[in-house]
Amino acid sequence: MSPAAPGTRRASAPSAFGEWSRRAIGRHSALFAHCGCGCEAGGGVMIFEHERWSGDRRGWEPSAEAGVPWFVGTDGRPLTEDDFRMLLEAKEILCVIDTDTDAVGWSYGTIPSRMGTGRPSGRGSPLPLDTVRRRRWLMMKAATIAAATAAATVGAGRGGSSAEVDGGRGRRMSIGGGPMDDSDWEAVRKILQLLQTYMGKRNATDWVSVAMDPTIGFRLLKQHSKAYNHSLEAACSLITPRDAGEHVDLLSNVARAACFACAAYGAPMASGRLDTIGAFCGGAAAHFIGTWTHAQNSDAFVRIARITQEDLLLASWTERTFEPAFCLAWAHERRWLVLSVRGTVDWRAVLTDVAAHPAPVGGGFAHEGMLRAARTVLERALPSIRRLLHERPDYSLVCAGHSLGAGVAVLAALLLRSGGHVTDSADVTEDPPALRETTAYAIAAPPLLSPKLAEECQPWAVSVVRGRDFISRLSVFQVDRLVFELTQASAAKKAKDWFSNAFGWTEDSAKKRYERNFGDGKEVAELLSPPGRILHLDTRGHKCGQGAPAAYWAPGDFYHRYLLSTSMVADHLPKAYHIDVALLASVAGQEASKHQQTLACFEDFILPSFVEEGPGTFALGGPMDGGASETASLPTEGGGGHEADDDSAWE
């Protein structure tokens, strides 16, 4: 495997090659010719580190290429591990990180002979068939290395990966595929454990009854639609136009945060590959094969977020399980430093989503996979955040994201506000005051926190849920409860219940099935809720872009039942959230007598490709210099237009 970090093992005395390499410093040598990658580095000698994927061990291990050890000098001489450690500890080598490597310097390929050739996705993006990787180290004078490291920190390489140099000892990350690593297998084991715990408590007849009745879901659609209508009118508070005007600042902030949350998807979002369900599937597949480069993702982020290249401070587009992609950027018009976390588009992000064991945090419980992801993001971004907020103490830190990114953003803010990010007492004195006042905007937020903790987040966190978005009701408990509903509604179980009532059979009654799944002594998952104050956008009879949707303030328990709907997937799309919250903010601006100001900044919230009417015309229903049409208004008090139906209880 890769060498241990400096200080973990005492280095031996320098070898002959180590002495030779020191004499080579400062000479421009032709010894690079054999490497095959066309690299040149005046003033230093290049060292190559090779590793090969070991399928049986499920990891990368040192590889000897061309008959020499796995650390290779550019003249073909072997370099021992002790020599390498000595150079690393002396800080005389610098890991080369550029647009053709990942964030820690690795380039990937299928076979060694192809490492020197290019490919559309770049060598820094592992693909599923890659079995070898190489890392280059440049031997330099210590002073030169220090200067190079400073130049390569946050903000370097604008339009590229903008990743911080960590001496090659950071985590291995990638875009797209690549072999499964330890984190992937850990997530798989956790998922299997969840299935065994909560699905395994059911007997075979439960599963057979569901499998033999494919119409259950369709029959539940009507019942769930009635449940949604009743709960929305009974438990949620309608936001009237006057209410929207009173909350114009909050709604405007939500719309701006939604812009950054969508921007975190990068090139797939900008190219329209996440606009519809079909396009989303195609975009995920294109991302998997490494269609887009780091530079393309960064350029897309800048365009969607409506910022300048200089305002993009840090971008990490590589993803692993429990390690989502994220960006750090300025929003100067609001005095924000924004931490944007990407949602689920990579298959490894799905593993993070489904690793849903409860983990203790802040006096309650949280989704374990997202909590680990939040800690990883802070570990990589916090040094930059601290420095930037010390430079601009009047700015505030805002965390934003969509879907998985929403959960990670809220948990990152929770850790920062509670001090859960601190690793030692010295870290406390380094924290700028803004860290303890971090706010979060969670677009399409999943059930994330235990109910009490979710409610405690209301002063600083806002969640946005659109219609019957399936992610906003997706937790282990809700799925467990849905499976029980499906079992109870199956034709086989209904027939058995009829015979039980008619003839007094009690072998498998409805009551016994309930006790078998949720009775005393049975494993019942923790109940989780979306965090903070919840803004619910009602999509009944609403077409995205055709005016602002009806909006409600919803309680957390409104999302404690998983509801089936024909629109449950479409309601989750980031584009739809982006447009609807921007329209809602515009209506709020009109009601606050800021009509012209709101329309002037409305373009900041929506990509040009999102608006079908053409330049200068918005989905509000009128041109920029005209008034918004009636379709852009919110319903008045009691104007939901849907009858309440009390046939909604889950018995």
C-alpha cells in the first residue's frame, strides 16, 4: 500500500540513490524521456509511484512495473521504500497534481502501457475497468516546495479542480466508476445488516402475498392521495400572499441557496441531463463513465451559481462512499461564504444514502451515512473556511445542498454550531465566530434527524419539500411501515383476514402481523424527520414554471408516512425545486412592494435553459419589465381547492 505518513516509522540512512537524487536537484535533465507522459519539470527529478488493483484484497497495492520496485526513479533506477520515506519526511518531494490527476495525484488506466495516452474523461477519473494507477513526485528544494504548496492551496487552478495539495496523503477520490474500496464494502455490509434486521423479521407468507399481488401499489395510490390531501389541509399552515411578503428575505435566501445547491451538480445540471426523470438516468450513466472533467464541472458551477471564477474558492468533484463532491464559493451580494454539497448522481452516493443506521449526535440521532459524509466534508474544507472567514469576519457561512447534499449540509452546520467538528482544544481558539452561527438550506431534504433534534434546528435551518417527493419521506422506519401497509393490503392477506373473522382463525391475523413487526421486543427503526423549519410546496394541479406553487409551513410529523404517488420521483428533480422556489421568492417580493427589485435579480435564480419562453420572458407569465400574471400568485387563505378526506389514518 502507500507509504505511511511522515513520523510513523524511523527512516534509515540515505542510500546511494538518495545521495544521487540530491545532486540532481536543480539540473534540467533529459531523464524524463522514458516516462511516456510527456511531462517535464525543470529544476527537479520525477519519481513514479505505481499501484495495481487487487480484486481479491479489494484494494490498491504496490506494483513493480518494468521489472523495478514500485518506487521508480526517472532514470530507471530502483528507489527503496526507506529512500522514499526519507525524502517525504525531509519535504523534498512534492506530489504533482494537475488536471489529469485526481485530488491526491493519482492517474488511472487499464494497463501500464496506456498511462501515457489521453482519454476523454481524463486520467484523473477512474473507470470501472481501470486496474493500474500512477502518481508522480517532483524532487525540489524545500523552499521551492513551500512556495509551490502555498500557490496550490485554496483558489489555485481556477476553472480546474481547485483542490488543495495535501502531500499525496489525502483520501483517494474519483469521479464515476472505479473498483470498490473499503468504504464501499463497509456501506454494503451496513445495508445488508439493515435488510436483515428490519426485513428479516417478516415471514415467507408476507413476501409471497406481496409478490403475488402486483396491483397493491396502484390500489394504494388513491388511499395515499387522500391521506396527503387531508394531512396537508389539517396539519400544515398555508402561506398567503401577505405571509409571503412578510418572509421575503427568508424566501429570497432560500431561492439563492437553491441556486447554489443545483450548481453543486456541475456539468450534468448545466447540460440539462438532470431536468427530467429520463434525462436524470442518462446523466447519471454519463457521469458514471466519466463524461465530464473537473474543469467542466467547475465552469458549470460558476455559470449556474452566477458568480465569477475568482469567487469559486475550492472545488472537489471526486466522490467516494461517505465522501460527496462539494464546492466553496463567495456570494458577495449577500455576504455569504457558501458550502455547496452535491446530491446523489454517483452510484457511490447511493451507498451513502442507504447506509441509514442511526448515529448519536447533538443529543439525538442522525442518519449515519450522511453524518460521516458531513465529517469528511468538514475535514477537507474546514481549514479553508476558517482562513476565509478570518479574512472576512463580516461574512456568514451558509451550507446548502439538494437531496443527499441537503442532509450533509445540515449536519455540517449542526457540527459547526455545536462544536462537534473540534478535534482538540487548540481548534476552539482558531474558530471564527461565524462558525457558531452557520445557517443551512436543505433543498429536497431527507428525513435526517430525530424529531426533537430536527425541531431544535428551526432557528438556523430551513428545509424545502416539493409535493410528494419520495426522498423527503424515505427512512428505514417509513419503508418498514410501507412494507407492512403493502402486506396488509395484499389480496392474499385480505382474504385470510376475512376467513379469520368469519371462522375465528387466529393463526395469522392482522393483529399478529402487527405484533410480529412492531410489537414489544421487535426491532423498530428510529423515527427521523426533515430538519429545521419546513417549507412545503404543493404541486397538486401545478405545472413547474406555470406560476408559483401553493406554499405551506409543515410540521415534521407530516413526513412520517411514506406516500406513493405518480409524481413522487418527478417532484424530487433539482430543476423543479430551482424554478419553484425562485417563483415563490418573486411573488414574495411583489407582495413586499419590491416588484422591480425582485424581477431584476430573478435571473440570478434560474438558468436560461430553464425558461422556455425565450430571452427576457420568465415563467412568471410576463416579460421582465411587465407585471407578473395571475398564475404567479399564491392562493389566498383557504384557497387550496382540494377537499379534505379523513380516510387517511394508518391503523
